[in-house]
Amino acid sequence: MVHFFKPLHFLGSLLILVCLSACNPTLEEGKPIVIESVSPAVGQLAGGDTITISGTGLGFVESIYFGSELCVNIEILSQTQVTCETPAHSAGSVAVTVNGKAKKTATVSSAFTYQVGPTVSAISPTDSSTTGGGTLVITGTGFI
């Protein structure tokens, strides 16, 4: 008989370890969590950006925090990738903390930056030829 326990929030494929002799059924669950990247690393103040966190030991993630705010809609894609939607936050850089089973946790300081979106103050010229080919100048702030 084989028993299988699906991790919380798991939607992707999963490695299933079947042993014919003694083995450790909590092999993946016992791995330390390591955050290798957060992508994209910049998002909007209102939140709602889908972020991918890559690393190791991510197959048993229970919660993710951006600063002190809980990330929502966590989806475990594999043992090395998880996604979530960022919560709303004020402008600035925040730490990203991933919490897993067995009190495993990893934090990367200043891993994500909330920034004010771009604002357009002027567009010049305001009219142009229908054949195209002209230069359009957009003036404002917050362009990356």
C-alpha cells in the first residue's frame, strides 16, 4: 500500500518517492528552504502582481510574506518554484519570507520593491500623420 499526502496549495507536478526498502518519506519536506530569486522584483503599490519565487525546498510552502503582509493565491509549481499574488504595500523595498512545514523558513531582505507607477505629464506632438513615421515624446515620471 502507498500513502500519498498532497502539500497545501499544491497545483503542479510532484515527485513521488517509492522505496522498495527503508527510505525517508519526508525527504523533500525536510529540505531547508532557499530563495534564489524573486521575479519580477518590482511591483505596484496596489499589489496583485503574480510573483515567481525560485529556489529549493519550496514543495511544502505554507505561507509567503512581503514585508509583514501575507501573499495570497499561493501555487506550488514544483519543489523549486512557487507563485503568489503580492499584497498591497507602501512604496519601498521589503523582505520576502517563505515559511514551510517543520518550521523551515527563509528570508531575503530587500528582495522586492513596491513603486509608484508611471505618470504622464505631456505628449508631444498631440496630432500626427496617419501614415506614421513621426517621433512621439512622452514626458512624465516613474518610467523604467
